[in-house]
Amino acid sequence: MELESSSLPQFCRNFEDYCRLLTEQCKILEVPRPDDYAIEVSYQLAQRIAQQIHFHGKLPFSEFMQQALYAPGLGYYSAGSRKLGEAGDFVTAPEISPLFGKTLALSVQQAWQHTAKHILEFGAGSGRLMCDILRQCEAEQCLPDRYFVLEVSAELKQRQQDLLREELPHLYSRVTWLEDLPQSFDGVMLANEVVDAIPFELLMQTEQGLAQGFVQTSDQGFSLTFVPTDFSRGWQKQHQEICQQWPDGYLAETYDLRGDWLSALLSTLNQGCLLLLDYGYEEEELYSPYRPQGTLQCYYRQKKHSMPLTLLGLQDITASVNFTQLAQQALDSGAKVLGFTSQAQFLTLSGIEQFVAQKEDSDTMPHVSVAQQLQTLLMPNEMGQNIKVLGLSKDFSGALSGFSSFGRQTV
Ligand SMILES: C[S@@+](CC[C@H](N)C(=O)[O-])C[C@H]1O[C@@H](n2cnc3c(N)ncnc32)[C@H](O)[C@@H]1O
């Protein structure tokens, strides 16, 4: 059912009012104003979400985030804006350096000694990691029999296909883009910075107890409201004790949807392993008293902030990964934990240095020296310590150097 535009809240009743709101948001965030086309897409998304709220009531934050990132043709990952890389909103490890993909290729090849020579990559972004892995595997005459990609964004899928056609046209036929999880998979699954883009709920400790974040509308725009919650389901039920220790005003994220995503994925992994690389923590550190504002982050043109209701559909929204929850979910799904360590340890123990000795090879960011690329990938205050690697396996007898006991931490 379509709502008369006169019944929509004032901020998205007409394009001019919406432009004013977005321009105001850009001033507050100190970022450049998007072009009119981008504002038009954002405006349509705002109308769509406002209608949903009108008919069904306020939205749990996870549902708002799902729309903001993935609404068909309108959400951040579904519409056409350039997201990854220096000209986009944020930079991921494969965009920084080919050393990342080359080193992951070494781990994948190690795993192939104990499983089928297949890769299934989730959320392949620009396609950069896929190309770097394939190039390295080809150099070592150890190509995968098949490389599968499962990507939710039609726009990014197109970019991945274009990049592969441009860089490795002779390998194009080895890659298959899947629409859904396969019935069964043997081989190596990979997901770099995918879990942190899966929607989450917001919780706040209040004088009345724990409250859940919902998105509502007023004439001025979207706003958050926190409603007392009854601990009746999922994470909240299991974690009553943790939450009770939070002081009033403590904000956090919870991640039932991420657990569901992992279970679904592991149910299709028949034999082999899965590497999850992402910003995140073990649970105790994630919900520490020293992190009273949670870990929610938005990214727009390399600016980081924590206002998820602004720049609707034009910015990325993420929150750190709870690796303890994922490891527990994996055990509950019949998988084993192969290892858990920092990105720096994993890449170092997997042999990244062997590529450093080679000639300066910076095809992704030509002006950045190999030393700078390494620094970003490995230094503790950059991706080195902030990104963790969790390895999971099913019916797999091998081990990966990246998780050798020297690098192993608890999870
Ligand atoms: C932050 S980007 C990371 C891209 C890439 N892996 C990289 O490292 O550059 C997140 C990616 O995950 C994809 N994505 C998000 N949720 C997904 C899901 N449930 N299944 C598959 N891909 C997903 C997005 O479309 C996007 O390609």
C-alpha cells in the first residue's frame, strides 16, 4: 500500500526538504554534500522506510540497518555508489595491498592438502581479493578447480565480474557467482570484513533496566528510541548477567543475525574450513566497562562517525564482531575452532615476508610503498591487531601455519 506523500513526515515529504536535511547532516559531520542523484536515491529510501514505520510501527535497529544497507536498488550496498578504495568511503586490506591476498593464497593452498580445491568467498567487495588469490595460485601452478562468490550486492557483483574480466580474463570461466548458499560445499570458505556488515541490535542500560533501540520518525527526521526489553530471546536471554553489570547509559550491540548467518553457512560446509577476518574482540573485551559507547561506526568518504541515522543509504554502518559468540555458534553447529589470532600474527606466520623481498609490487595503490602497505596490514594500532582471524573447520585434519601455537590466542 502506498502512502499519500502528504501523510509522510515533513522531512521526506518533498525533495527540497530532504535536501535541506541532508545538507544539514553534512555540515554537522563536516563531510562534502552528496550529489543530487545520490540525494534522490537516499530520499526514495527515506520515504520507503518512513512508510514502513507508518504502517507497522517503529523498526528494530537491525531492520532499519538492513534497509539502509541492502534495500534493493536503494541501500548502501545495493545502489551504485563507489564504496571501497581511496575514492570511496573506506579501505579494506585487499584494497591496501596485494600482499594480503597473496598471503591468504598460501593458507588456502595449505588447506587444499586436506580438502577439495575450491574456494567460496562471501562478500567479495570490488573483487580485488579474488584476483590477488587467483594470480598467486596461478603463479604457483595451483589454481582452484572452482572459485565461487556469494555476493548480496548486484552492483558489487558487476564490479567483481568487470575486474576479473579486465585483469584475468583467461580465468573468468573458473569463477561462479552464486545466488544462494549451495546445498553442500567442500573446500575453503573466506569472508573478509563481511560479518561486521551484518545487521545488529542496539541495547542501552537505563534506570528502568535494559532497553532495545528502535527507529522512529518525526517531522525532523529519523530518531532512536530505547524501549525496555524482557530478555525473552536469543543473546539477551543468555547474557542477562553481563548486561546487569553495565552502568546506566552503557550502549552495546548484540548480534543474533550474525550467529544465524554463520549457522546457515556452516550447515552447507560438508568438509573443509572457513576463515573469518574482521574487526572485533572476544566477548569480555567487547563488553568491557571501558567501552561504554559500543562499537558502532559509520563510514562516509573516509570519515568515521557514529550517527547511523544520517546520510541514509549513502554510508556504511558496521559494528565490531563478537568472536566468542561466533566460535560458540560454530561449536553448536558441529564445527571445530582451527585457531584465533590477530591479522598481524596470521599474516606473519603464514609467510607474508616472502613477498616483501620481491620487487615493489603495488598495483592497487601505486603511490603507497610496500613498507607503508605492510605497516597498515601489520601494525597493532592499525589493522594488525584490530582485525582478528577466526578459523573454523568441519571434518578437516589439516592445520594452518597462521594459527600455529605461537600465534594462538583464546576465544
Ligand atoms: C565491507 S565490504 C568487504 C568487501 C571485501 N570482502 C573486502 O575485503 O574488500 C562487505 C561486503 O560484504 C557483502 N555482504 C554483506 N552481507 C553479506 C551476506 N550476508 N552475504 C554475502 N555478502 C554479504 C557486501 O555486499 C560487501 O561486498
